[in-house]
Amino acid sequence: MRMSKLFVRTLRDDPADAEVPSHRLLVRAGYVRRAAPGIYTWLPLGLRVLRNVERIVREEMDAIGAQEVEFPALLPREPYETTGRWNAYGSNMFRLKDRKGGDYLLGPTHEEMFTLLVKDMYASYKDLPLSLYQIQTKYRDEVRPRAGILRGREFVMKDSYSFDVDDAGLERAYQAHREAYIRIFDRFGFDYVIVAADSGAMGGSASEEFLAVAENGEDTYVRSPGGYAANVEAVTTPVPDPVPFENLPAAHAEKTPATPTIDTLVDLLNEAFPREDRPWGAADTLKNVIVMLRHPDGSREPLAIGLPGDRDVDTKRLEAQVAPAEVEAFIEADFAKISTLVKGYIGPGVLGSENASGIRYLTDPRVVEGTRWVTGADVDGSHVLDLVAGRDFTSDGTTEAATIRPGDPAPDGSGPLELARGIEMGHIFQLGRKYAEALGLKVLDENGKLVTVTMGSYGVGVSRAVAAIVENSHDEFGIVWPAEITPYDVHLIAAGKDEAVVAEAEKLYAELQAAGVDVLFDDRLGKVSPGVKFKDAELIGVPTIVVVGKGLVDGVVEVKDRKTGDRENIALGQIVARLTVRLPASAVS
Ligand code: ATP
Ligand code: MG
């Protein structure tokens, strides 16, 4: 490909809406172009990269015996109605009507369609095990499309599904996918971690995520020295033992004027009600936070969370607990409607479905029987002290919504947790029989008995991978592609206008192509200076840059490694041999 012909326009300036490096660089270097919020067009360079990602995924899926199919993106309502997801998917699903008024959707994920397809064609245990996959465009009307193709409303996903007669078969299919994913992400060339995931709205059991390690990733994960690793959404709090409370003092309400926040309350407690053993801390207080849940059917429900005052509600953790409901803020107008809520002084006295406010009340797992709390007295400027869980109040259950902090204990006792951020790149998931049951996917077993098939579901963010790779591999000048992903193997620059340079570069271009090397040749003449060509090459990010220029008088060209910046002069006669040796085996056919 010649730069003089390539459909590209590199930009000097960052797009105004770009918050993260991958978004900035992919737009500036001419890989993608925004068509609408969260919806992107792939330009020729971008499409080559996307195809490389797809190729890796396809090769590794084929290698575990999964077979490729392709479903439509435009799907009928009925199967999704049967499993409840037509509603449960909420506002994230793009729904539309055809001319006859029939309901359709743009597929956000395809469990239903795969289940029905297998039901249509297979009837016996002899047909199984089976794994099918597709690489396809998905549609989700994300609340916050962001960071370019990292979180789009239209995006490419590889989704596969396994079908087995028994749990042992599902376990094997799951492990095969897990190993395929390890090979895929190794080949993507980025740092990643495998973490326990929350099974969330999908229902089912074992589930792990592959996260690309990235400072500005949306997911937070934890790790312990003993090898525990989990998405923060999946972390469970070790539950302390109940405390005997027979000899504890009775609860007493006290005037605590102007203490609507935990800090002001703790200060006042230490001044007016000093403890003998130690000063009061935020963890002695029970903070009650109210949020508004929006259910998939559009109805709204207030929910109260009671948690130690030294922690906050982590919305992502809470959202994982209440899915498919979404979490919204509980605003002034909501407060105004419930007269028993005294803002800043809300306590368990009015919370809970049995109490005055009627608001469902869930407490943190640390709020066990016998623990003693300072909390709101439901009267302006008043708190209750020595309020004992299990004696003076109960909740409607517990929930995992509190923030996780570095140093918190791992649930399996493997040491203190450390927190880091990542981008979710893949998700493997033992679905079990949920979808097969709902849609009636059964086969005859060895004894001629009908059994429900057990399924796994496995996703890779294919378009997201393009961005995640850039997040992992770039510098201040531009992208640095890994060998298997790069749109071209060599970026050849004719640095200068004299005939000898142009002729030698043209000759090298032809020879490299003849040797099977994919070359992007900057043959631009006219006003394009060598400086501009170098800048574009660094921005575009092809791993090997070859410069035909000044060195020609000595019979050499310069080879630059985009990643290390190392430069080397190579004799003209050796350059083709040298570059073909450097290439990965897969690039030389
Ligand atoms: P997330 O928590 O990031 O929204 P998810 O849990 O909804 O992801 P899955 O439904 O498991 O994701 O989809 C499989 C894969 O598809 C994800 O691991 C991710 O890599 C990718 N993916 C999901 N949503 C998007 C999106 N909006 N844009 C790009 N890729 C996405
Ligand atoms: Mg999502």
C-alpha cells in the first residue's frame, strides 16, 4: 500500500471528545472515525487491525474444535420474551418494529438464538459435545458509551456457546475455552489477568473474566499474595462471628446537633461522649445510604444500604447485586415524598419493609448480630448510641455494596488485598441449564431418557481488543503495534526527493512485497517533508520503519525499531533477507 493512495488523513490534534490514549491515537492515526455517539467507522488501516484480531480469535477457536456460524443481528422478540430478557435487558437493548408492527431487537448477545438453533437440529447425546461460535456485531445502548471503541453501542464480539449432556462435559468445554483464551490474549501481546467474576444477571455458576491491565480501565480487580484474584464486583466480605450482647447497655438517643456527615459526627462523639478504651472512629458508625433502583419494567424502588461509616457504596458492586435493576441517585424530590426520612440522620428505626418508611433495607455483611453502632435517630440533630444489631434492629438481608479497600482480607484467607484496574476483554461462564430449560433444549441420553442440556457462554471483545492493545502499547508519539496485530509489517519511507532515493525505495518496495512482506510505503512527493513522514510513521505504529535516504551514498538504509527506537544501518543487498528473518512465522507465507 502506498501512502499516496491510502485512504487516510492523520491529525495533529486530539479529537475533542477523546479521554484515553487509545481513542486519541486511533482517531489521529486514521484507524477509526466516529459516525455517531458510541458508533465508529473502520477505515482501511483499522480494518486490517480488526481482521488480525479476528484471525487470532478464529484460529484459537477452531483449534479447540468450535465451529463458526453467523447469526443475524436483527432478531425476533419471542425467544428473548421466553427467557425474560426482552424486559430484563432494560434500556440497554435496541428494540424496533417492522412494518407490520412486529417486535424485533438488535442482538446484544445471542444465548437464546444458539440454544434454539441446537434444539432445531440436534436430539441425541450422541450429537454432543458441541461448541459453536460467531464473530459478529453486537448492539447495546450503553448508558455511558466512552473511550471510542472501548465501550461502543455497536461493537464486534466473538461469542461462543458449549452444549453438553452433563456437568463434567461442561467443565471440559469451559477449560478448553479458558486455555484458548490464554493463547488468544498471549498473542494480543498485552498484560492481562484472569479473575473470578460475578455471575450477575446471566444466572449460572463458575465464571471468570480476562482483564487487560490498564490504569484507566473501567474495572477494578483485587489480588492477594496467596493467589486470590477477582473482579471487585465478585469480592465477598468475610463475615465476622456474632458477638454476645447480653451485657451491653441499652440503646440511647442523644442530641448531636449539626452532624449530618460521618466526620462531623465522629468529632462530636469524641468531644461529648468520649470512649474509655479508644477514640471513636468512622467504623463505629452505621451509615445508611438510600439509592433508587430502576427495574427493567421502568418501575422505581428506593433501597437503603446500611454500612460501616468508614466505607462508601460502590455503585458497580451494588449494581452487580441488584442486576438487572440499575442504580440511580435518590434525589431531593424523592426525599420529599417520604416524610419519615430525615436527611443526614436516617436510621434503622424507619428503614426496612416492616418499618415506617417501608424502604427495603440491606446491611453490609459486617453488621452481624451483637455489633454495636452509632446511627441516625430519625430526628434532625440526633443519633442513637449502643444500637445493637439483632437486638435493636434487623434488616431485610445483607448485600455486598461497600467499597473494597487495599488491605482488606481476601475472602479465602489468602492475605490482604491489593487493588488495580483493568479492561474486561473476555468472559467465560458456566451458564448451566438456565437457557436450555427456558427454551426446552433437551436430548435423549444413553438410557433413552430426555435430559436438559447444560451450556457455557464465552465472549471476547474483538473491537475492544484493538483499543485495549493500544492502551497497552503506545508512547507519546503514537501507537506501537505488536507483530501479530500490526496493519503492515514494514513502514517504508522514501526520505527525500532525489531520483536515486525514489528509485531505490520503489525497488525495495517491490522486492519486499515479492518476499511476502506487507509494506506500507510512504512514497508521497511534493510538500510532504521527511519530518512529516517520520511523524506519521510513529503515529501509525508499524513495528519496523525502514528509511531510504541519506545513507544511500554509502549503500545503506536505516532500519528503526518503533518500540525501542533502536536504529541500524543495513546494506542494501541485505535488507530483504534481514526483514524477512525478523518477521513472525505467521506473517511469511
Ligand atoms: P462490561 O462489563 O464491560 O459492560 P459485559 O459484562 O457487559 O462487559 P459481556 O456481555 O460478557 O460483557 O460481553 C463479552 C465481551 O464483549 C466483554 O468481555 C467485552 O470485552 C466486550 N464488550 C461488552 N460490551 C462492550 C461494549 N459496549 N463495547 C465494546 N466491547 C464490549
Ligand atoms: Mg456491559
